[in-house]
Amino acid sequence: MSMYCFQCQETMQNIGCRFNKGVCGKPAKTACLQDALVYALKGIALASDGKYDRDNGLFIAKSLFATITNANFDDERIVALIKEALQRRDALNYKCDCEAITWTGK
């Protein structure tokens, strides 16, 4: 699996890591999962339709922290966060054809 990771200041030539492992040591699979988590979190934000929810806000903040460089290469934990994000988004019951709201992760 190749990667394109642009999540940090350590990126090679300031354009992103593009090989099997990032400069920080992050595997390509982990970078992909982190991107999927960020996308799922965008779905929560869109489905909330501008309404603030403290619990979802805290979940989003904690989940975003799991995507920072060198903080979490635990793929199982990231997958669990993706699944929870999708459940939280769906619980908001917002109807829209926006892909971030209809994406199922499959």
C-alpha cells in the first residue's frame, strides 16, 4: 500500500510523505485510517446542521487528537473511533445527499 500523508510538519520536502511509511514512522494503512476518521468527523459536523452538542464536540476533539503525528498508530483504536463517529452521525438523523453524511466506510 502506498501512502500520501500530509498531516504534519515532518513531511518530506513539505509536500507529504508518499511511500510505504512516513518520515515519522507512520504506516500507510494508519495514514489512510486517520484520513477516514477525519472524513467521518466531518459527517458529524455536517449532520449537526449548526447545532452545538457538547458530547459530540468533545468526541470530535478527542478523535482529531488521535490523528496528530506520532500520537496514535493504533489502527484498532482508530477503526473503533470511525465506527463510533458513523454511529453518532447517523443518530443525528440529518437527511442530505452529501457524501460525508451518507458514507458508510465500506
